[in-house]
Amino acid sequence: MTTNITVNDELKAYIDPLTSDEYAALERSLLAEGCRDALVLWGELLIDGHNRYGICQKHGISFNTVQNATFKSMDDVHLWMIDNHLGRRSVSDFQRGVLALRKKEILSTRVAQSKEAATTTDAEAATPPADEPALTRDVIARAARVSSVTLGQIEKIQKTATPELVNAVKTGVVSINAAAVISSLPEEQQKEAVAGGKKELRQVARQVREARLPPKPEPVPPPADATPDQITIHKLNLQIIELNEERDQLKKKVQHLTIALAEARGAQ
């Protein structure tokens, strides 16, 4: 058992903590079976296994450690932690999106710094390899196994949602789709919606969507001297307009249901 282990609180909080139920299940498993997976260290710094380390310390459970000598910077550590957690089935779609956006930020910063530090004038040497994927939203979304639409919604939530609304998404009280809609409201209205619970959040999201719809144009009546055929054609045109509106509404409902279904499957 290695005793010289340093816990960095910022690094420990880099990944969302376990829920109380998940922590309790892990504690039961360690008490019953011991700590089978080695804790990952970089020198004396603990990189992976913070919960296991704390439980083992609490109950005097033996554990093993393994060094990762590939890290050269804290960014390398963060990227490793992100990829490690993205590979776990228990991570929610929202968590996946957040981690993927963090990865994009780190890699984008590295690319920018590399370009600034480049001193060569050779255009070919300064050009990234052809097989290096661009850091587009689609590429990042695929890495996180979420849709690009969902990733965009998560990005919006991160930028404009209140902490209360973010927590509601993390705990599954509100869907990513609905939270992205609600996050466009002023902070006080977001907090009020969260305080109202799941039903209130759904209702507020629906109201915001409906408020964004363009107003229906007032139908123009047929001229006073219109013939019977012209009146009939006018009525048919009005019916076509109504049917087109119904079609558009159904399309939006299908899109919302598709997103909600994808989120539900990802949470299983």
C-alpha cells in the first residue's frame, strides 16, 4: 500500500462526484470484495480513484497503485480523465457533453498555442496532418456519443443556465432539451421554474417554445364582388394554410420527442 499520496481538491472535483446512492454502492462493494482496481498516480498525485481511496482510508482496506508516466502536464491529466470517464456506461448524456466540451477547449487552446509558437515559414510544415480531425461540433459530439443538437443545447445550458437549472439537469429533473429552452429566460424566472418542480419546468419550456412561434397572419377576406368559385378557392387556401401550420407543429413535436427519447436511452 502506497502512503505517499497527494489529493488535489481541484482535480478531485474535475469530474462530477458520485451520487449518495452510487457512493454507498461503491462502499459496499469495497467492503465485500476489497479494492480490485489500482489507483492511478502521477508521481504522488492521485489521478483516478478518489472515492475508492477515501473509502479505503476510512475502513483500512488495502489497495494497489499504478503510475502513469505518459503525463507531461495537467492538461494531459485532464484529457486522460475525460477520456476515461467518457468510456464509462454510467455517465449521463449531459455529463458526456460537458466533458466533451472541456476536451474541445483544451485541444483548441493547444492548437492555438502551437500556431503561435511556430517559427517556421514553411506552409506545409505549419499545416496539420490530413488525418487530424477538425474540432467541429459534430466531431466532438460523436466522441461523446451524443447528437450535435444535444451538444449545442448543453453548451447553451453551460453559458446561460443558473446553477439551480444546471443541477436540475444533472439530477434528471428536467431534460436537456427543456433546460436549454428555459435557460434563455432571466435568472429569476429560471429559479422559479426549478422551484416549481418537474411539472412546472415542462410547462415553462412549452410556454417559451410557443412564445417563439410567429404570430398567425389575419386571414384576408375575399373581395365583396367575388364569384362563388373564387370564394370556394379562398376557403381552400385557408384550409391549406391551416394544414401547413399543423404539419409544422407536428414536425416540431416529433423533433422534441426524438431528442427526449435519445436522452432517455442514454440515461439507461
